[in-house]
Amino acid sequence: MSRLQLANEERDEATARAKHMEMSLKLLENINPEENDMTLQELLNRINSADTGIAIQKNGAITVDRIYKTKECKKRITAEEMNAVIEERDAALSQVEIFLPLELIRPLD
């Protein structure tokens, strides 16, 4: 009996995940390309000039999403730049270690 209950729970979870994925896909399909090209100021103007609460909520959600994506993009770019700097530093250190004795690179304690 417990196997049947477990199977039913797994089925319900899988169905819920599938519905969630379908809803996410529908949201992605409904993306308006002109909204992707708008500046933050234009989005704020749309919120300011919206007539209904639904329009304010929709434009507000777009604005918040744009801010979130921008922050994530900046974080990713910063991390990539830091990794490049660290790799350059490590490469330079390895070249210096080849040509100079270790005592000259790192001072004695």
C-alpha cells in the first residue's frame, strides 16, 4: 500500500513540475521584443503613465526583472574579469619563478 502511495505522490510532483514548466514556457513565448530594447527610464515612464493596476504591476515586474538581469550580468562579467586577472598573475608568477631564485621572489621571514 505504501508503494502505491509513494507512486501517487511522485506522479503528482511530476505533474506539478510539468505544469510549472509549461507556464514558464508560455511566459517566455509571450515576451514582447520591444520590451527588451527599452531603457530603464522608458520602463519607469510606462509605469508612471499606466492606467490600470494590472499595467502597473506588469511594467513593474518587467522593470524589476531588467534590474535583476543587469545585476546578474554585472556579477558574471566581474567574476570573469577577476578570473582573467588571477590567471594573468599566476602566469606572470610562474615565469618569474623560472628566471629568478626563490629567495629573491619571496622575502625570508
